[in-house]
Amino acid sequence: AHEIHLASRPHGWPTQDNFRTVEVDLPDPGPGEVLVRNTFLSVDPYMRGRMNDVKSYVPPFALDAPMDGGAVGEVVSSGSDDLKPGDTVLHQAGWRSHALLPARGVRRIDVSAVPASAYLGALGMPGMTAYVGLTRIAEVREGDTVLVSGAAGAVGSAAGQMARLLGAKTVIGSAGGPEKCAWLTDELGFDVALDYKAAPIGRQLREHAPVDVYFDNVGGDHLEAAIFAMADFGRIAACGAIADYNADAPVPGPRNLMMVVSKRLTLRGFIVTDHSDVTSEFYRTAGAWAAAGQLQWRETVVDGLDNAVDAFLGLHRGDNTGKMLVRV
Ligand code: NDP
């Protein structure tokens, strides 16, 4: 089996030298354990934060140890009565070809209607992030104008579609490049897609104000532009700030924070894992939307564990449309 270790902590943009592929021999599963052959690994923006040695909502990756993260795979052999060879499972031992795990650390998934990889995207953690942000944090209401940044990514593409399904009147997305923007408006039903690489986002947003809800995946200039565009009493779900993740020094905040006061805005951050009480509601609701064809997704698949670091870096450059995955 092969696994990818963090060899050193990156400063600014990671490089290949920060990672090492290590070959290991895995024993047969003992009682209560399963051996899983991974088929798809998730690379996610939050993993960049875990490469730093700082206290946060998830502990940092250890040096010279396999990194982890969402993955799906097939049970190869099992020491548990609950799982049998051939079962498709979801677990957290990503960044490796095979994983030996306690059976309680894996969840069997139903792949009769959707492919296993969907459980890493629209029907998994990113989809649930979109759902929690809209329903529990920004509390989207009938008739709202909703703005989503990073809208052609895993979370953003789900958030825009879900906003509409939850009653939004107008859905605006921002993304980098004309192909991504065309996907949003032509296939996902966004009313407006703004290509932030073509012109400053603040200037483009002006004609679409006022915005009731902003689902922020980007931070930086997007957050400042959104604050300018918000309606009085608008709600901002602060989900991520990918524009800043590879900065090697602290970045300045929005220059217009006083508008949070004058417009009486709510700006509320959240972490999806705090909301496990929403999990069954999310699976039920998103599963029904997907079955009805109302929730769609795309995947950008990079082949080979050896290319997982490239996939991770590509995610931060915007190489992905929809969910970025590694096929092992
Ligand atoms: P995405 O699939 O959205 O991939 C990242 C995207 O970010 C890229 O495709 C790129 O798209 C965009 N991007 C990169 N740099 C910039 C920049 N400087 N300005 C604008 N866009 C940029 O990733 P996810 O859907 O997995 O995650 C989206 C966000 O949600 C992240 O901020 C992540 O940290 C956050 N998140 C938060 C969670 C929570 O619990 N709070 C849980 C999961 C995710 P483009 O080509 O359009 O630039």
C-alpha cells in the first residue's frame, strides 16, 4: 500500500517537496477491523490549514505520518460482522491507496442510485456545508437575492442550486472564467454569473445589489464587495476564505466593516462538523433533490495517488469545476 505523508510544513504555496509517498505493508484486519481499498480521495481547501502547525478547529497534520481526509473505497477483507468484502464505504483515511480501519470508523454507502464519489461532493461534506450555511446560518427565505462566491466549486455549486430550491428569487454566482460561468447559468439555473477574473468583482456586483444573503467561500475582495452590495439586515454565512489560504502573512480585512454596523448586517461563521444534528435531514433532502434531478454536480478527476498533491494544488488554482477528486 502507498500513503502520502506530510514531510515538512509549507510556507505560502505548498510544493511537492513538502510531501512524500511512502510504501507500507498492512496486516490482515483483526477482530472488528476492515481493510479498505480506496477508489476516490477527496482533496479539500481546509487541508491547507492542517498543514500549518497552529491550533484550529481540526488538529494539524503530523509530520512524517499519513495525512487524512474523506475517501470512499471497497472493503477487501473484514474482521467485522457488520461489513463484508465488496461493500462500498465512506471514511476519513484518505491520502492513501489502502486503509486498515476499525469498522466503526467506516460507513457503508448506498451506491444503487448515485456513484460512490458523490458522497465526497454534493451528497457529502461539501453538500452538507452548503445546506447548513443556507438553512442554519444565513436562514435563506422565500424571495431572497442570494450571492454565492466560489460558485463553480463543490460547496458553491451546491449552495446556488439549494438556495433556489429553498425559495430564493434571484441567485448570483461568482467564479473564475467564462466556462465556469456558463455552467452556472446554462445548467445549474443561476440567474447571473460574474467572472471575477474578467473585471473587479466589486464593480460587477454593483448593478445586482441589494443582496439579502451572501454565502462566502472566498473572503478577501469578494467579502468587501459583498458588504458594499448587501441590503439592510442582510445575512452573510462565512464559510471559507480561499483567497487567503496560501498567503504567507496575515491579510488585511474588508475596508468597509463599518457597513456591517450601518446596514445592521449579520456575519456569522460556521464549521459544518458542529452541525451533525442536521445530517439525516441533509441526506433525506439532498437525496430527494438529486433523485428529482434538481441538484446536479460535476467532478474534476485527477488519476493516480501520485498526482494527489497536484490535485490539491490545482484546487487552489481553480483547476476544478465542481468537486476535485483523486481516483486511486
Ligand atoms: P472548491 O471546489 O470551491 O475549490 C476551490 C475553488 O476556489 C477553486 O476552484 C477556485 O475557483 C476558487 N478560488 C481559488 N482561489 C481563489 C481566489 N483568490 N478568489 C476567488 N476564488 C478562488 O472547494 P470547496 O467547495 O471544497 O470549498 C469552498 C470553500 O468552502 C472553501 O473556502 C472551503 O474552505 C470552504 N469550506 C468550509 C467548510 C466549513 O465547514 N465552513 C466546509 C467545507 C468547505 P475559481 O476558478 O472560481 O477561482
